[in-house]
Amino acid sequence: NAGVTQTPKFRILKIGQSMTLQCAQDMNHNYMYWYRQDPGMGLKLIYYSVGAGITDKGEVPNGYNVSRSTTEDFPLRLELAAPSQTSVYFCASTPGHTNEKLFFGSGTQLSVL
Amino acid sequence: GQNIDQPTEMTATEGAIVQINCTYQTSGFNGLFWYQQHAGEAPTFLSYNVLDGLEEKGRFSSFLSRSKGYSYLLLKELQMKDSASYLCARPDSWGKLQFGAGTQVVVTP
């Protein structure tokens, strides 16, 4: 059982470049999330989705976009990458919300130089 | 935000006990989570408390006081592999999980 799969694991971008971080889950979870984690900090919510076709902003959405065309996939798009977006990105999913534990992907280490 | 506060770092000796405190805003409370995160890895679920009291799971226990907006994670019989960051988190009123900055626990021989 794969769980939550994130790709790529590492990426270096130049300022102004764009890229998409991929996230897929095979557990038929309705809720999916994108978090970023800066060194020595907790996780901050970027975007989340409660089901296919539904997305909403989290705490730090600026500079990012998401889509949720299927239950399984929840890609995160970075447009015009900036050094401030250097971080570790985690995708996560839950069956429902509130009292459900998060299932995390292994993370993407992104550096913008 | 949810004003989730926890200490930045704690150091303890192998075999000892460490208690990691977490305080949070009490409004709209929907339960409290603890996650463990080893360096370079994703967080993994440790516990979820929604009622007052202590819940024990082997060497790890979690306590909650809803009226005080307070929780702690107790790690007993510390092992070197327990060196990690411990994240306190609570759902906001919309169910989205908000995390504290994490407490780095360093276990020394």
C-alpha cells in the first residue's frame, strides 16, 4: 500500500522559474493538504481540499496554486519561484477532518537560488 | 493563529523521563494531537486527546486539560531513537490542523 506519494524528493529552482510538486494518495481520502516547513519551525498550511473540485487557501497561500481534479491527486504549483519559497513541502491526507490523523508524504526539499 | 506554544528544545539523559508542555487557545477546541518528527522525515502520529486526562501508550503518554488550554507529552525510559522534534497541533474551527513550532528533544548517553 503506497499511502501518500510525493515527487520529486529534491529540487533546485532558479528565481522566476515555475514547477509543480506532485502528490497522490491511494487511500480514497477526501481531505488533502499542502504544508511547508521552514528550518526549526512547525508546519504551515498552504492549501487544502475537502474533495475533488474543491480547494481553499490555508495560512500561507501567496505564490502557490493548487487543483484537485481527482480524489487521488493534489498537485501544488509554484509560479515565479522566490528565495522565500525555499522550504520542505509536505503533502498529507485524511479520510475526514478534525479528529483524523494526517497521513504524510515523504516531503520535497525545494531550494530557490 | 491558534497561539500554540511549546518549548524550543529539551535535553535529557537516556533512561530518563521528559515532559513536553503545550499551551493553546481554548476557543473552538476540537482535540489536540502530538506528532513525532525525526530529522529529514515526515511527522508521524503519536496521540490524539479530546477529553481531559492522561492516555498512556507504552512509553509515551499524553495529558489534556481543556479548561486550562494545556497538554503535555510524557516520554518515559528515554532511548536514543527518541531524539526528534515533537509537534503539538490542534484543529481550528474549520478542521484544519494548526501546528506549534515543535520541541526538539535531545537524548544524551
